[in-house]
Amino acid sequence: MVRIGWQEKWTLRYAVVGLLFLALSGLEGILMRLQLWVPEALRGMEAVLNTIRPVAREPSPAELFYSMLTAHPIVGVYGFAYMCVMGAFYFLVPFLLKKEIRHKGLVPVNFALQIIGVMTCWGAGFFGLFNSLYTLYWPLPVSYDRVPLMGSIVFAVGAAVIMVNILLFSYNLFSTVLSKSNPQGYSFWQFLRAAFGISRLMKLLGKEDKSAPPLDYDGLPVFIVAVGRGSIDTVINAVVLLTAGALILIYGLAALLQTPLDPSAVNALVYKNWFWWGLDMVADGNVLMYTAGVWYLLIPLLVGRKLFGESVVRTVIMVDLLVSMGVWSHHLLGDRVQPFVMRLLSGQFVTWGEFLTMGLTIFASLATIWLARPVKFSPALKFVLGSIFGFIMGGAAGLIQANVGLNLVFHNTQWVVALHAHTFLLTGLGMLLFAVIYALIPMLTKLEIRSQRLVNAHFWFWMVGSVAMAYAMGMAGARGMLRRTIYPLPNPYQPFLAIGAIGSLLMAVGFVAFLVNIIGTLGWTNVFSLVVPERWLSRGAEAAA
Amino acid sequence: MERSERLWFGLLILVAVVVNAITLSPMVPWQKWLLWSRQTPDRSFNIEFEDYQIKLPPQGIQVKVGELVEFVATSKDVTYGFGVFRKDSTMVFQMQVVPGYENRIAWKFDTPGSYDVRSTEYSGPRHPEMFIEDAIQVSP
């Protein structure tokens, strides 16, 4: 057994729970793919599960499908992705700044609250059959003729726990970066000015305030800049979703007290704009910035060369904040009542701003690798390259649909959710998080990844499976197959659905290869040491001595 | 900015300009009437959505190839979607039906035949039932 430090152990705990959430989310994904392929496929399993659900009548297969579809992205994004991000940042930020996390007590609190929040939302779907989907389009979450009241209340509570927890996490990150123990401490306003690029802009215009601290972050690693910048999106996302959750909760509690409120008091279009503005801070904000930050950190470390074009990259980080704040209307291109100027400017043109910022980011990343040749293709570097491929493929699909003309035939189709969103999340973000785990394990434990064969199996099964699934379903979408719709048999999408289901199974095989390799690397004793209380371990060691 | 970055950035801008110009131009057929003309519709049809039901005009929807038809969709409860599909299930067009608004879209059909209508937005567990076969008849 290796001696693992306090912070390192918590990072590994976050990673382990994140991977468990990925397994749960992946299982849900496979089950839903199977149900889309063969609508009656899950009937036997659901009959057994219904015996533990506190519902008055047997739910329909569609109710079960949509409640699973509601829980699935919460588990995948706020369970898997956020847990891994929290764990990684709680190690990397203090490591790179050479100081401790400011509020260490929040590390286990964040860990527990995230699990509680995600599992509460999951429970609202699994037990409470809450089926409004993550989009929560007003007034569906408070339309109790189609959405269970208790499920709606429990989901809103779970979402609120997650969002409050994310705010606590962000506070801890900012607090750590800004704390006075940093040799180059910043005030909050200096940091905010820098995050919005005001100081950098002033410098470009020749109006630099020389007495001010290095406001353009020149004194900080570029990874920290990206984390700070992405965390602004994270905070906005949490605040906006918190307000939506509070609204749903108010309506739910009023209905529970037999004093129902009028849903039409809230304008559905204004709500949709507000909701997507906040939600898109994740989809088009922190995901891209955190990803860019991790590329900027990992690639130079893995290839042993300084990041190419670092000055440009810092400017891109600044510009991308403005892009992510103005991009949300591409989710409302199907809404003809959304003002046309908003659809064209915010929905289409600003979205192309991401093409420019991500284009420069990817160029800097690939140029760094190219100029460092010959490079050793370590497990982490392979997965970094896989993630770049995923973001290129998912980004291209996104640009095609984020178009006032083409969106008319792509909106709400499988193209959007498969070829764009799932390629981003599974091939892009998923492979990036695997790269981080492969890179961090030797740093945290001084143990080398055990099997190269299993790394390769993981890489190819995951890559081929995710691309096959996304491509097949994307082609089904291009032929008119809607997302969020169960088609009765026979339907023309069966061959695509079959390939999609096979693709998801291939990914599951890759994930198992990864788990076997990681457990083999760490050893069961170290894995158990992550979940067993420290005092038990000390007693065991004393007894052995 | 190094030379290779400037070249790459220039290429990115070129791709962005060309793709946006093409997709906003009349080369995308429906942009001719959605973006580049203010033609008054030849006909208008009201479609109502409520309680998982799509209510078409009582006389049905019959149109001719090439005439400009406006669809006005309203919802009395939640958000739905108004989507028109060919018989091979490929999509002709669609829009969101936001409650509290008159949601309008104009279209010119270029091929005669029967078209299906389906709600394209999730509105609750019975959403997949919202399908009307042969809802629109397009004559030559």
C-alpha cells in the first residue's frame, strides 16, 4: 500500500465517485438506446423495479423512459463530469499555485453535497417518476397533470443542493486563487477586471496601469486563468438554475398546500431565454474553458515543451467569456417568436465566435505537440488527442445546427443530441477526463499505469463506440428522427438504432478495460483505503506492526 | 501572433464568412421566402395544441405546390413543436409552439403528396402519441 496524502486522497475519492456516476449514467444510456431500438425490451426489468417504486399504478414504458431521460444528464454532467472536475481542480489549483486550498473543510462538504444533490435528482426520476427532462421548459415542470408533484418538488430540492454546492466549490476556488497567501494576491475586483479582459484591453490600447498587480494574469499559470475564467460561467450557471429550481419549488409547495399558482404568470419565452442563458454557461462556457485549460496544462507537461502561442491563448480565454455570455439563442432557433435579430446575432453569429476561439485553442494545442516531436504517446496524451478529435467533430455538428436556415430541419433531432452533444460529452469531455485521470494517478500515487494493452483497448473501444453511436444516431437525425421521441415498430430508424446500441456497448467494454487497469494499478488495498476511515487504517497498521 | 497563427486565424475567418454567407443566401431554398422576401402568404392555417392534441382546421389542410402557406400554431398549456414530415419520415420543417404566443412560419411545398404532422417538442410522457398521418395534402 502506498502512502497517499490528504488532498490526493480526496481527489481520488472524487474521481472514484465520478466514475461510478459515469457507470450509472452509461447504464441508463444503454438501457434507453435498447428501448428506442426495441420499445418493449425493458418491460421485464421494469416490472421488477416497479415493485420498489412508491406509485399508485404501474407506470407506462414511456413514463419510465422519460424519467430515466430526465435523470440521465444530471448524473452524467453533475455527477460524472463535475465530480471529476472538482477532484482534479482541488488538487491542481493548489499544486500549481504552491499553496493549500483556502477552506479545506469544504472539500469533504462539496464531496458529500454533490452526491446528495445528484442522487436526490436521480431519485426524483427513479422513484418519483419526474419526467420534465433537463430542459424544464416552462410550464411543464409545474404541469402536474403530466409531471408528478412530489417528483417535481424533490427534483427542485436536489437541483438546489447541487447548485448551492457548486457555488461553494467556486467560492473555494476563487478564495484560494485570491488569498493573501499567494505571493501575487489579487482583490476580487482586480480578478474580475482581468477575467473580463479589461486590463488586457487597456494594455493593448496603451493605457496600462503600471502600479496595478499583473491584472492580465501574467503571473499565473494559464491553466489557472482558464479555471478562473470558466468558473465565472460556472457561478452564473448555478445562480440561474437555482432561480429556476426555486420557481419550480414555489409552485410545487403551493400545489402541495392546495393553493395552486397560475403558471401563465411566468412568460414561457422569457423563462426559456433566462434558463438557456444560464444553462449554456455550462454547454458553451465552462466546458470549453475548462477543457482548453486542461489541454494547456497537460500538453506541455506531456510533451515537455512550452505552450505554443501563449499570449494568443490568454486573449482567446478573455474573448471566450464574452462569446459564452452571448451565445444562448442557438437553443432558441426553433422558436419563431424569438426576435429574429437575436436568433441571427446570438444564435448564429456569436456561435461562430466559438469556432474562432476553439479553432485557435486547438491550433495552439496541436502546434505544441507538433513542435515537440518526437513525442512519447503516453496514455494521457492519446486521450488528449482523442478529446481534441471529439471537440472538432462535435463542434462541426454544432455549427451546422446553430444556423437560422439549417436549424429548421435539425432542431430537436437526434443530430443535435448525438452528433453534437454526445460527441462533445463522450468523445471530447469524456476522453479528456480519462486523460486527466491517467495523468494524475502517477502524480498522486507515484504508481505507473499498469497495462498499456488495456489503455489501448480502453482508447479504441471508447473512441469507436462513441463515434459509431454518435454518427449512426446523427444520420438518423438527418433523416428526421427526433430526440425525446419513442417510435413504434416498424420504423425507418431501426438500423441506426441498432448501430447506436452496439456503439454504446462498445463504450461499456472500453470502460470496463479502464476500470480493470486502474484497479490493477492502484491495487485493491489502495482502493479500499479511499473509502475506509483513516482511523481504521491506522489501527490496522498498528495491529500489523 | 506568429505567422502560422495569423494564417490559421485568417483561414478560420474565411471559413466562417463563406459558410454563413452560403447558408443565409437563397442557395438554401427556404431562405428565399423566410429571409429575402416580404411576400404575403397565399393561405393561412391555424393549428391549436392542447392536452397532447393537435387540432387542425376542420376543413383539413390542402395546399398547392409553390404557393406560400402560413401556419399559425398556438398552445393553451405547455410548449409543443409543429413539425411537417414526408412519408419517408424525413423532416420538411418544424418550429416550437410556445404557449402564450402566435407561432408563425411560412412555407412553400415543392412536391405534391401527403405529409404527416408530429409534435417535435417533448410535452410530457404522451408526447410520442402526438402524430397525425396525412395531415397536409399538397396538390400539383
